Amino acid sequence: MVVSRETLAGLRMALPRLKSDDAIAAALKTAGAQVDTFALTQTIPIESAQLEQMRQRLASGYYAWVVLSSWRAAQAVLPQLNSLALAPASAPTRLAVVGQSTAEWVNSHCALKPTLVGAGSAAKLLEVFPTPPTATTAAASTVATPTICLPQSQLAAPTLAQGLSQLGWQVDAVATYTTNPLPQLAPHLKTQWQAGAWDAVVVTAGSSAQALLQLLGPPPEKTAVVSIGQSTTARCHELGLRVDATAATPRAEHITQAIINLFKAKDFS
């Protein structure tokens, strides 16, 4: 079939994640696609002495910034972020997030609102992130370098932590969760996958790419692989998973547009 210029009507999409009020699923359905969501991974919280220390420091106003790369990272310190919103503003802890999707989750769940939103990746956030304030007196120069609170996935690439350090910040990075492939899937999912039941699959993270290959195997030729961003695409390539299209940003509308553009450019009749 040839996809119309405006919609994905008649196409079947695989979205391997389960998330309530999923913006990507909603956008694809609005464009006319049939969307099948299913989990490939499980998220496992990580509690540690380091995380508890981070929470205590965060609640006390110790950090100059909190930097969030995902809503799951925000969940681990949400009570402390909420308490900061009620703290005196003389030396406020500021909040930065890597992209609009995370910002939307934070705005819906957290009393402390982001003051800096990146364009959807660690590299883009680093382009606009400030350097630490410069000490102006001899006394000030003896004060420790301002510190950033960075809760993150155990599987996170070092891009963000290293980039913040290179800007001159002290970075307190702590793993708050990890993501593992599910032990097994329902047999019908692999059967449908191998039969090419889906016109496209949306890969939302490097961990999802790894789980997809492990649990389902390489995609059939007729199933297009669409990545939500450059970092996910890079991880797909490392794993040997082909990528047919990469969204400009991880926002639902950009992912949908990437799929529309892909099918407009190819004749899938």
C-alpha cells in the first residue's frame, strides 16, 4: 500500500513499552495507525546509601542544580523536589531536564518547575547549560565547587555527567534504577514479529533495542525501525540493529512525523 501524505491510516505499529497516557501511542493513533503496545523490559529501582545521601542533600538545599534525563529518574527524588519548591528562595536549587517530554512529566507531578529544558538529548542540554558562578573574592575561592544532583539510570551513557564536569561543575551522579529485558514474552508476539505483522517498530531507548534483539530477534525486512533520537540510534547501531528513521527529537509529534516521512519516501505497496 501507499501511505497518504497526511496519515498513517492502514499501518500497524509496534510500540514496545507500557506507559499510561502514552503520548507516542496517542499521536500515532491520531495519525491513523493501529498501535500495539507491549513490554520488552522491566524497570528495577535501585536503593543505596548513595541515593539516600543524595536525597538528604537535596532536601537540605545542598545542590545548585538537579538535572533529570528521564521521568523515572525524577521519581526517585520526587518528594525532595517537592519540598524544595517550598524552601526559601535566597539560594534556590534549580531544575534542568533534557527534553520537553520529561519537562511535561515534571510539570504534571512536581511542585518544583524546570528553569532549563534541553532539546531532547544530553548533548543538546549541555549546549545551553551554564558554567558555575565565578568566585569573586579570596574567601569565595575557598568554597567548594557548586554541585549538581544527577539521578539516573544505571545504564546511562557518561555523556551528561562528563559534559557537566567539563563545564566546571562537581557532579553527584547516582544510579536510581536499571532496566532489564523481561525473562520471556508471550509466544504470539515473537510469532507475529517474525511474520512481519508490523509495518514499523518504535525504539524508545537503548535498553529497548537490546531487549528487542534478545527477545524477538532482528526485524523482518518489511518492518521499519524508527528511533526516537540520535543517542538511541547510536546504541542501535552498536547492537547491530538497523535504523530506518530517526526522529528529530523524542517528542511524540516528531516521532510521528519521522514515520510519516519514511513511508512517504518509500513505496510499501
